[in-house]
Amino acid sequence: MTIEAFDRVHLDGTGIDRITEDEVVAVVRDALAHGRGGRIVTPNIDILRRAAADPAVRRHLDDADLIVADGMPLIWASRLGGAPLPERVAGSSLIWSLSEGLGRDNRSIFVVGGTPAPSGGGAARAAAALTAACPGLRIAGTISPDYGFELDESAYADFCAKVIRAEPDLVFVGLGFPKQEDVIERLRGDLPRTWFVGCGAAVNFVAGDVGRAPLWMQRSGLEWVHRLGAEPRRLAGRYLRRDAPYALRLLAWAPRWAGRR
């Protein structure tokens, strides 16, 4: 199964692959079997909004091999626009399904992110949880870098060198957008046969440091409410003042796209 087999649905200038989570796993496994690396971006409403206004954010999306919809408003907008995406494909789900798929092939992952700690931090705990649940999966390494590590060139270079030396098949980078995308951009040239996934808070979820919303909230598009309740000070401005108005505009514009198809 090749990436070219999937067409893209365009939402406010961003092309999103019409692909299921199972198909993402199949594409990555097939590419690895043929020695090809790649990069997956999982835009939500916040990333879509920023991409529409900021060329630097747009660059990260334009450079991706697979772009999947991490957010129910994107699914709703695609349906209203007459080109429905098959399902939500969240980074917090992909970290499990890709790990399970790579475990079948006895392949390796490297986990980046999570709460920093001398004992290995959230990345080490997430890796332990993934290997316990995914037979055959190998851990090439883990790093929970200190906050602001990217501002210290020596620390950044050491971080990159550790990932590159490990030669993992896939790297989960859970540092938040766009920092994680900048890290992936820096690593890709040295690891052309490796896949990269910017997975946001997924490392914290897997590590058990942050609780994910119940399944019914995930499926109904209310996961953001759960996250807002857990981190109101950090997320209120983003969710309520910027993302919610943009989501409403996106849904209002979507029916117009159907008439232009």
C-alpha cells in the first residue's frame, strides 16, 4: 500500500489524507520493509488555524508524507464540504497502533517527551507501557529532555546525537507543536529510513502522567473539554479565544466547498 494511493481532502488550504488509522499503520510497515522513512503530522483545529496564518507552520505540513485529522471538527467540516474523511486519526491513538504494528515486525521505536526526571522521565515510563502491550516491539531509546533544551546548542546537539546513534525504525516526538516538528526536521536528514510522528501529549498519556478523556468524549468531539478542565490556565486562551471561533468559521465555510467540487 503506497502513500500515493490516498487522495487528500483540503480544509482551509491544508490537504489531509483520506486514510484510516489501520491504513496508516499498513503504510508505515510497508515503507519500512522497503527501506523508506517518512513523517506523519496530525493537525487539529489549533494547527489548522495556525497554518492558515503562518508560513512557518505551513512549511511543516507541506513537508509531511502523511497528514491525518486529529480532531472531530475536521471530520465534521470534511463531511459538510462533501469530501468526508473516514475517521479521526489521533496521535494519542497512533502511538499505540503503530507500536503494535511495528512489534509484529520486531522493529524499534525511540520515545521523546514526557515529564523530565533523572530516572528517565515520562518517555521511559511510556516505553515500558508500550513494550508491555506490544509483543515484539523493541525500544531503541528514550529521552525526556529538560524544558528549554532546544535553546542550548550543546544540549540540542547531544540530544540529536543520541537519537541518531540509536537508528530507530520510528521516533515518537511528544514535545508539542511546533517544537516537535522542528526537532523532527533536524533529525530527518540523518535518519532517512526512519519514520517520525509528532504526537503532542501522547507520551504523557501513555506514561500515565496525564489522564486522557473517556472514549465517549473522544468520539463526540469533546476531548478538548476534558483537557481544558485538566489544564485551564494553560489551555483556556488557546481553546476558547482562538480555536473555538476558528472551528465555528471552518464549519460555516465548509458547505461552500461542496458546491465547488
